[in-house]
Amino acid sequence: MAANRKSQRIEPSFQASAGRDDDDFHVGAGDRVAGGGGRKGRGKAAKAERPQRGSSRRRGASGGGGGGLFGLVRRLIYWCVVLGIWGAIGVGGLVLYYGARMPSATSWSIPDRPPNIKILAVSGDAIANRGLTGGEALNLENMSPYIPQAVIAIEDRRFYSHFGVDPLGLARAMLTNITTGRMVQGGSTLTQQLAKNMFLSPERTLERKVQEVLLAFWLEHKYSKDQILAMYLNRVFFGSNSYGVEAASRRYFNKSARDVNLGEAALLAGLLKAPSRLSPARDPEAAEARAQVVLGAMREEGFVTENEIKTAMSQTPARAKSYWSGAQHYAADMVMAQLPGMIGDITEDLVIDTTIDLDLEKKADEAITAVMDKEGAKLNASQAALVSIDGTGAIRALVGGRDYAESQFDRASKAKRQPGSAFKPFVYAAALEAGRSPLSVRNDAPVKIGKWTPENYDQKYRGEVTLSSALANSLNTIAAQLVMEVGPDEVVKLARRLGIESEMQANASIALGTSEVTLVELTAAYAPFMNGGYKATPHIIRRISTADGKVLYENTYDNPPRVLEENIVAQMNGMMERVITEGTGKNARIPGWQSAGKSGTTQSFRDALFVGYTSNLTTGVWFGNDDGKSMKKVTGGGLPAKAFSQFMTAAHAGLSPSPLFGTAGGGQPVVEGTEPAPEGDQLFDIISRTLGTDNGDSRDGQAVAAEQTGAVPLDDGLVPPADVGEPRQTGTRRTTLLDVLLGG
């Protein structure tokens, strides 16, 4: 029993010592209690145990090579899983946090694309697009197929297979950026880019990136891939103020995105990386180099063949100007200036049908450019403008300056200038309405009206002349006399009736065109002479419609009021034709066509104008300088008349000539009770006196006698405050017809 109890006490000590090292084994409590025999037995047992434990330890060490590697892998996997879980929790927390800061998904909607205004010519061809985007939106099926292919190839090759976010693309971009040490690729998909462009700011923050991903998921859930791609292509920025492929195509290639070829599509897709830096308007070489990269990506994706690549690479790279070029943009700007007043705020895409004829617009631009290039510099004329309208007032061509790319200010519709003698037809028309005729005689002599003494351009005086001759030679003294005869107020009323809307001063100097007007309103005021006496309200917009065809506005200028009687129109046409055939407007002749018009030159040669017409078109031309500096003796019969002739000759090419209203085709007015004027007023005056006629004047003999002396009474009997020439004998020497024919 005692022995058993000792054994029981030893066993725990052994068990406790079993885990210790061999060097400490002999100091166990069992050795002291068991005595010598016990120690000897324990020593053998210990010795027997040592080899086994050492062998076991060596086996463990030997097997640790395989077990240790396996354990390392297991531990690596374990910690990866742990970290992944915690990472997922962290990402989920961030998503929940930043997602909670966004509005409810039920309120999300695609923001409206800024309205585009498509401006069309009478032919239906596009003149320009206006609005924040610079182009209309196109469906995928309406644009060149090369465009979406090029964009997908270079921006998002797995667009049709990912769910809004492309993990493979993101991993590839991260690896590439790490290995190169710089940002080379981006991991955003087209869907993410669309979400960022439509909803978010461009700042690079974690919150924005999380929101971008959430919005990408929402877009993929709500819209088809084609819809997402179309929205992206119609909204993305392509540089040079162009948003969307249509705007970019017209900006860089002057064509619609419907007609873009492979090389042009590659250039557009290449712009997306850096629209401003790679713009062909800024760096054509860089744009072309990037386009080559895009073509290579398209080949890798199987969108194009090697032969197609070679053809595209051989094409000349696009070289765009720094701004839109072409005179048609002056017309587009005029449309945009009038649009709000017609329909109010613009909230949707619009289509504007205009009156502009692109062929005439091109010819007008060419005429201005040709004259300016040839003589502008040497005559110190830096700017010019032209407007051409038809008999209804529809503007067919508008050139607001020498080069739209250099200056977008429209000198045709916005600049107010003195018209000079180009205003005189309104004075003469008022005189005809007051009872005068083209054959009425006035004395071209020094005139004094108060303190004002008008002089002729050449400072010469011709004595007795008919009104027709006075207008042809632009005699200032006669125009001043007529204003005082009929009254300045009557001249202003007539000019206002014909279409001059600018403020006019009702004084004697209005005879010489001292009140400022725009070229558009001056030209439109000439149109009643061309169309038979009807007002021609200048207009450029025919119709305004929504993109789906709903008409919002349509002009009503098809029933104009009569502003001049037919006989007045006929007489004015005969008088103003002489301006071109024998007067100051000889440079304005149009081969094969009967035409009429009037030149105008302001003080110190600051402005030079010519306004004229045929039976088809009325055209006004202005030359001058924006700062008002004088030109080198440029008159209305010089550069403006030359540009008028060049444009009108081109505009009438191929058309059958037709006479001016109220004439027989030879320039003489056909008006009952009015004698046709033969060539040369001096001969007519002699014959008239020989035959004892009254020069076609319907007034009584007292009025005619007063005209002969230079003291011309008004119709109301009042004598104007004007002294003309020296008093002459009232009697006239009668000359026989034989003397006339023999030159006596």
C-alpha cells in the first residue's frame, strides 16, 4: 500500500518532467524519494527515452521543411481571406457612407442635354449649329460606324461584356501604371466616364469615385449598351468648344458625323485622351500620331483590315482653324440674336429654316475677299460687308466682315454708319411724290442753307440740270434744294415708310446721308424700287421648329404693304439706272443685265457704299475701317461698286435677263404723262425750250419760272431758307429746231 502510494506520487512528477530538456531531468522529485534502486531504474528508463525523443525531434525538423511551406501557404491564404473580408467590409462601409450622401436612386434621371440649334439654308443644308454643345445629337445608326468602333477600341474594349465596371481593365491599368512609374492608362469604363460627365464634378476624390461606380451600375441597369454608348458619344468633350461627335465633326472636318471616314473617326477617338492638347487645331502632328494608335487598336480588335488601315494612314491629317471660318457664321449669329425675341427661352433642340442661299453666300464672300485682297491694303480699307435680299426682304446672302475667323462682329446688321449719297434716292422719291419729275430742272450752283453750304464732290457746278442727271452725278446742291422744297420731315417719313428704322435727324443735311443706318436696313429700303413699290422687311428666319417637327414660328412677310406708287417706282428706276450707265456707279455694271443703284461716300472717305438692284436681287456693299480711319480716296463708285458687280454677275449667271420694274428694258420709265428722256440732258433742255414745253413738270408756269431763277417755292407757297446761285434773267432765248440739229 505504501509502495503504491509512492508510485502514485512519482507519476505526476514524471509527467511534469516529461516535457523538460534532458539536462534538467535528474533533479526531479522522484529521484530523491525512490532511493538508489529507483534512481537506477529511472536512469535506464531515461536513457531509453532519449534516443526516441531525439529521433522524434529530428523527424519533426526534417518534416518541417514540407510542413512549414505548406503551413506558410495556409497562413497566407488565411490572412488573404481575412484581409479580403475586412477589405470588403471596409469598401462596403465606404459605399454605404458615400451612397447615403447621394440622393435616392428613385430620383436619379439623365440630365437634359443642352439644347442645340440647327440652322439650315433654303436648300436644307446645315449652315451651323449653335448652343453649348455645338452640334445635334445622333443615334448610333445615324453616325459613321467607324466612330463607335474607334472609341470602343481605344477607350473600353470590353464595353459590351462588363457590367459598368471592368475589374480586368482596372487591374491592367494599375499594373501598367505601376510598371511605368506614371499614369499611362485609366481604368474607367465608358459607362463610368458618362456617369462622371453627366452627374459629377471633375475633382479626383474617393467620394466621387465611389459615386461614379454606383451611378455606372445604375446606368447599366436602366439603359442598354447602345443607349449608353450613344449618350456618351453625344456628350463627351472633343476640344475647341465641341461637345459630341456631330459638333466635333463639323468643327474639324466641316462635315456631319454621318459622313466621317475611318481616318477622321480615329482622330476623333484619339482626342478623348487629351482634347485640348491633341486638337488638330492646336497640334495636327500630335493628333495624327494619336490617330495612328487608335487605328492599331481597331486592327487588334478586328474592326478594320490591314488594307483599310493603309488607306486611312495615307489620308492628309485635318488642319482646323482656330475658330469657325466662313461668312455663313455671320448669318448664324444673326439668327441667334433674333431667336429669343421670337420664342423666348430655348429649352429644347430646335431646327431653324433660314432664307440664306449657301451658293450666294459663298459668292458674296468670294467677291469681298477678291476685292480686298487686290486693292484693300493699298487703299487703307481693312473691312467690308455685303447683304443681298430678294423682293420680299428675305436675306439671301450676308457677309459681316472680311474674315469671320479673325472678327465675329457683324458689320452688315450691327454697325451703324452714315450712308452718304446712298441716302439720296429717298430725297428724290419724296420730291417725285411732291410733284417733281425726273425731267424737272434745277440750278447746280452754290447753295447756302442757314450757315450750311453744301458742295459737290468735285467742287464744280454744272448750271441747269434735270433731276435725273443730278442723281446720276450725285450733285449735293440739288439734293439739298430738294430737301428744302419738300421738307426734311417728308423725307424722313418716306425713308421710314420704305424701311429705315434707325433714328434720323429731320434737317437739311439729311440730303447727304448724315443720319446713321445699318447696311441691312438701307439695302432693304431700296428693295421697293426693285419689287414695284412694296415694303421689303428684312428677315433671315423663315420657320422655327422643334426636333420632332412642331412649328413654333413662321414668318408672315408674304403680304407686304405698298409703300410707293408704281409711277414713282418706274421714274426712280429710270433715274437710278443712269447712275450705273453714265454716272458715279459705272463700276457696278452687270453684263447683260439692266440694273440700278446709288453710290455713297462719307466725309474724309471714312465710309464707301454702293446699293443697287436688278429685277431679282437688291445688294448693298460697304467698305471702311472699324476705327473710322479715312481710306485713300475710296468712293462708293470704287471698291464697293466693284464688289457689287462681281457678286451680282456671279449671282445672275445662267439666269435669263429681265427688265427693271416700269421700264421697257432700256432703262426709260414707262409712265403715262411722262416723256422719255433721251441721252444727254443738255440736248433735251434745248429741245424742250425750242418746243416751248414745261420740261415735264405738271406745275403752273409761275413755279417753272421760279425754278429758272433759282428761287424755288414749296408746293405750299413757302420759300425755303436757301439761296441758289446768282439771279438770272427770267426770259429765255428761243432756239429753232434747225439750230439745235446743226449744233447752233
